[in-house]
Amino acid sequence: MEKYNHNDIEGKWQKIWEENKVSKIDKDDTKNKFYMLDMFPYPSGDGLHMGHTESYTASDVYYRFKKMQGFNVLHPQGFDAFGLPAENFAIKTGVHPAQTTEKNISNYIKQMKMLGLNYDFDEQAVTSDPKYYKWTQWIFQQFYKNDLVYQSTQKANWCSSCQTVIANEQVLNGECERCGTQIEQKKIPGWFFKITDFADDLINDLDKVDWPEHTKKNQRNWIGKSEGAKIKFKLTAHRSQLTANEIEVFTTRPDTLFGATYMVLAPEHSLVSELKDQITNWDEVEEYGIKAQNKTEMERIEGKEKTGVKLEGISAINPANSEEIPVFIADYVLVNYGTGAIMAVPAHDDRDLQFALQKDIEIKPVIAEVKSVDEIIPGLAELKIKSARESGFATIGFGLLMESGQFNGMNSEEAKKKITEFVGGEMTTNYRLRDWSISRQRYWGCPIPIVYSPEGKATLVPEEHLPWILPIDVDFKPKGVSPLGASKEFKERTEKIFGKGWTPEYDTMDTFVDSSWYFLRYPDALNDSEFCSEIRKKWLPVDLYIGGAEHTYMHLLFARFFTKAMNKIGLLDFDEPFLKLRHQGMVLDAQGKKMSKSKGNVVNPDDMVKSFGADSVRTYMLFAAPLEDEVMWNEDNIVGVYRFLEKVWFTKDELKEKSSEDVVRELHKTIKRMTKGIDELAYNTAVSDMMKFINTVKKSSISKEDYQTFLTILSPFAPHITQELWHQLGNESLIQDESWPKFDESLSKDSIHKIAVQVNGKVRETIEIEEGTEEEDVSKKALASELIKKWLEGKEPKKIIYVKNRILNIVVESNE
RNA sequence: GCCUAGGUGGCGGAAUUGGUAUACGCGCACGACUUAAAAUCGUGUCUCUCACGGGAUGCGGGUUCGACUCCCGCCCUAGGCACCA
């Protein structure tokens, strides 16, 4: 008996597969197409991590399964190669990001091949490659021409010491992660994509796609559509004299207008400075404004503590009841959501209530959560106030209006419109989604193909000059402007083409732009004259997309936006990029902790493959937990899968003329379950089904033919060992020649069922019945059992419930 | 704080979607083989009880003949929160 030597087998077949180019497909043949897409990795210096390993194996299994089912499967891979880590590395070491990236990519490819992942690396998409980003820039141009791009400013975290914008995640307790300097919020000018134009489509079209429900829910919440009203409040100053100023608020609850007992403006609201002369505590107001400016958005909205400052000398008039109410600025109101101002109804909004309790503002309930007027008891308002003060929670439900003048007794929904009308407001829709700011003050990104005239007017770089190449003569150290500003070549190139005094745009694009369309490139990755030819576009859209749940919001939303925008322009004839989406969970260490370099608990797939083989690593990754759950990488457990493969290996030496009947039945059952299981990406149970099968075989006997069928269904998980055995049995190429086996429905079912017999819901006996036994006969058999007779204690059954082939419940009495 | 998901043996997990809770794997214990060990094979392994039986799916309630599964209220963990990818 020959030992199972995974290293020899895997190396040998990987070499043969590469030489025979088994990953090549005819891309012009889209008749029976299936587009299987992976989220492409950022090629970091740490190499492929275990999360990639799981996700890519999952897709590789599905790819092999579909291929065996006769589909022409596109299964590409590429690299999201622009990004900050390479740039930071360059700042530290001076090594150019292009060099780092190239090195990392070749390492990634080596690792992917080592895992037996079958990609065609001749046609990749590498976002930092000018051949790729030429089309990123070209799409930017199309967006620009179609009025989907504009210039504006946005607040960002600014580190004055590093002289650069930094991400929220690099801000620790308000300080720069790198140098500890206090972070300020600075207004940065830049380019924006009009994603909000598509807000409604981005919500509604989720109905068209097969995605996890929670992912859809998250996207809807992120877009945050809310129906409400805009209502204007007049302002008074100097002992209640009306001023010319008004505050417009956005509210989703205009029905509670009579309960608005104060107003809040975002500290940055333009009206605040306009009212400077009327505000008698200006110093305090200004100081608060500066503090709020330097908080990140999350610091402002998190936590129960609400802060704010009353604008002394100013009041507003509640347009519903003409009452004079105080006006505050508070940082829990954000300037870029709604109108940047709110009417506050502490009785019916938790945040308003918290603020009101701190500032001792009147709480005025105006909604009774009841269905009929009779249920509104006297003193209800007082009760509600008391409960709000004690619990800290407002009542936010709907119901009938009270304490609201002529609207008393009206239901909330109707009152929304009526009250809005009454005060001259307007019903409107508001979104949480903001336009996409794509400018980054970074080097290692796609240059924005814009140049400025000496007068400062922005113009597109004409298509003939694309790719608008990222200059290489730069110093990576940030100096307050984008690194591209330091390039002599870039400036000279611009002046040479456009004339003296012209300057290029120095910012690069958000790397999310690159990854928002890469899947459109794969079908025709080598095309120099189009981003994708009409023939190759038939591969699109993606049939199945697998990737991490951490991309639930941004990447997936941006890619959907790109698809919709390109559809609108006429570049694509579909408007959803990913028909089916599934996530893979995170891979944690054996203690359930996230793997990170700083913790020193990173597991390297190379080492795992060396010790256990790619087949074991692949199969174990998928066996350890459901795909979408977290996987704890426990090295001790992988031996179970290794032993399973060894059993498969040695079974080759024990083949018999004929399979025993239980093996035949188990085989058909296993094929049936695997066919369904792989299709649903329920890989963990699919692997356990195969283990059960082998356990049956060990106790029985299997023929060569049935053994080969089993190798076929195992091959997507463990392609190397199955191919080797396939070869040893005298066959050619499993992956290229074999099709997915069919199962015999009648053989896949048990003929005898063990069913549980319950008395009053408790299992008291198990009986065996044949397939197709009538309910009556099942009852008879059960009632004839001595054990059951004993438990019935001679009482008459009240009710008998039979669930086919599963359970029979005899109800004698309820337990009273 | 807000949005979303999840809590089942010593551990990873299974449960035909409301029908015999703990499949499969790891670990552990005992046995076989061995001078011995490793490997392999076999048996056992939720818990309390001598037993008859009873109790367990994060905690507390509810619906049902029957609840890991559905409903209500808590607690804990994870992901995301717009310049990391």
C-alpha cells in the first residue's frame, strides 16, 4: 500500500494543469455561461490570508461543480492594487509602490496556485495597471459628460503634523494614530459622484437580486430613505420681535409638531453666524461650535450624553400653536443631514428627550398610542411625562393626536399631511445617503483625468491622452498637498499638451472607484480599444459573487451605482451587477480572536499547505463552519479531514466487484444531498455527508465504478488527491472530462423509517414502519406497543397527530 | 449611540425550516495490535439518578399536541458606520 503523500501529488498535478492550461475557456462562447466572481484581494505584503483562502476555495468548489454540470464558467481573479499600505510602506522605506505591488501580486498568484485555485491569470484585472486604469478614467469621463460628477467640499480628518487627511480608523481618541497629534476637521475640496441620483433605484432594485436578506436590509438602511416634511419656523429676537429669518427643519414626524418645545441647529448651520448680532452669548456659542467642528461624526452621535448651547436672545415660533420656543445649537444635529436643523419633540424622540432632560426643557406629549378617542384618559399627558422622566425613553409610536388643537383625535398618518399643510410646509423625501466623495490626497491611486486652465477652470483630459499616467517622479512624504503636486514631469506634461499655466488635478481617486467596475473588465481584460466588447458583455452580469460581509455597504453599493450609471448612459444593458451574492465569514484564531500582525496570531496558508496539503486545507476550511459564519482556525481539528482523505486514498486498494446495497443507497443519497448542498453553498454539511459515506464504505464494500463516482463528487473540494486516484485507476483528466453524477431518486430514499411515538409530546417509543404506510396503520402499530399502553394508562386518546415518516403524537389530556 | 447578524456538549458544529436535539469532526476514556511508543482499528462520551425517570439549545415570559426554530422583554458577542480594503 502506497502512502498518501500530498506534497508530491499536489505539486505534480498543479504543474500538469498549468501546462495543459485547464483554466482556459472560450470567452467568445457565452451560450451556456456562468460568471463566478470572487472579491479580488488587495495585494498586501503579508500575503494571502486565511479569509481569502476560505472565500476563494468556496468559489473554486462552486466553479468546478458548475463546470461539471456543463456550464462554460468564467472564474477570473485580479488585484485591487492601488491603496494606502503600499504608499505608507513607500513613505517609510522609499520603495516605490509599483515595485511593492508587483512583488506582492506574484506572491499572491503563487499562493493561489498552491491552493489549487483554478484561475486564468493570463487575463486578470490589476487596478494599478495603466491598461486597466485607462478605463477607470474613461468611465470617469463618461460620468463627467453625463453630469454625474461635480466639485464640492467635504469635511475630513486632518493631521497638521503629517500634513494629510487620515481615515476615521486611524484616529485614536481624537489623535493621529501615527504621530499623536490632535486631529482637526478640515474642509477639503474635491470631486463627487452623484450616487444620490440613484437612491430610489438602489433601494427598489434590491428586490431583483438574490442576496442575503440582512445585506439588503443593511443597504436600505444605509441609503436611509425617510418620508417627512420640511417646515419653516419664524425667529424672534429683542423681546419677541419677529425677524426676517426663518429656520427650515426636516422632520419625519410632522404629526408631533404641537409637541415641539425647542429647536436645534447644527453648530455649523449658516444661520448661526448670520444671527451673531442678535445672540447675546456669542462667545459661548462660538466656542461650542469650534469644539463640535473637531469631533468626528461618530463622536457626535454616539453616547447618551447630549451637549448643546442655548442661543440667548433668540426664539422661534412654533407655527402650529404660535408658542415661543428656545433655539439651541447641539452637535447631535448634523449639518449635512436633512436641513441641518430640527424641531425637537422630547415626548416622542429619545435623543430629544435626553437633551430636554439635561436642559430642563418642557416635555409635551401629543400622541396617544391608542386606536379610539375613548381610550384617551384624562391625565394621560402627565402620565407620559412622568414615565419619560423616569425611564429616559420617549414614546415613539403612532396613534391619535392629543393636545393638538383642531387636530385632536386625528390619527398620526393623516395628521402628518394635514398639519404640514396647515403650517404651509411641504411633504418631502430625505436620504441618509450622501454623494460619493472620490478625491484623495494620495499618491498610489488612479489619477483624476482633469486639468485646470490658468484661470482655474476644470476640463477633462481628452480621451486620446488616456491613460493619464500616474507620474513616478514624486516624493511620497505628505506636505499638505497631494504627492502628485511635487511631480515636475506631471506639470510639464500638462503644459506641453494644454499650454502654459495649465495644471493637472493632483488628487487621485478613492480606490473604491477602481473596484466598482473590475467585474466588467474580466470578460475582455486584454481589450485595448474598449472596456469590454459587445460580444464579451454577454458574460455579464455576474451570476454568483462571493466575498466578505464587511463589504455589505460601501463596495457593493458603489458597484451597483456604477452599473446603474453606466446603464443610464447606455454602456450596459442591465442595471444590477451581481445577481446572486453570498458572504463568507471571518477566519479567527483558535481562541476566536481576530488574526492580526500586531497580535502575532496570523496563520499563513503556505505553512498549512506544507503540513497538511492543499486538499486538506481547502476541505477543512469549508467543513469547519457554515460559509457565512466565522471560522476558528484550529490546527488540531484539520487532522479529521486529513484522516478522511487518507481513508479515501486507501479505499482504492479495497475495491470489490460489486457494491453492497447499503453503499449503493448511501451513494445515491450522498449525491442527492451534495448536489443540493453545493448549490446552496452549504459546504460544511456536504463534507460531513462525504465522511458519512466513507464510514459506510469502510464497514462494507464498494465497486470501482461507484468509487469513481464518489471521487467525482469529492473532486471540487480535493482536486489533487481525486485526480491522482482517478489517474491510478486508468483514467485521464477528471476536471476536463467528467460530468457531475446523477442520482436515482428511488435509491436515495430509505425504505424503512424509524418513527418516534410520543404520548403528550414526550417520546416513549420508537417503531419501524415501511415507506408508504397509512396513518391509520401507523397508529394501530403504535397503540399495540406495550410501552405505549403503559403510558396511556388505559385512557382514550383525545387526538393523534401524525407527521409522515417522522413522528406520531398521542394526546391523552392536557396537563391540568 | 445607530443599523445588521449570532448565542446548542469539553471544542468546531448538525437538526429535512414547527416534528426523536447533539449528525459529522476534534478532544477525552477504555480496549485491540506493539517489547514500547506513534499510527491504525474497535467501543464509549450532554447532564442528574443505583434505577424508574427527570432536566438541558444565553436569561425570563408567551403561543402550540409539540419550540434550537415563531412572538415579547433582557444579557452577551461579532460586523458596519462614509479617506483601511
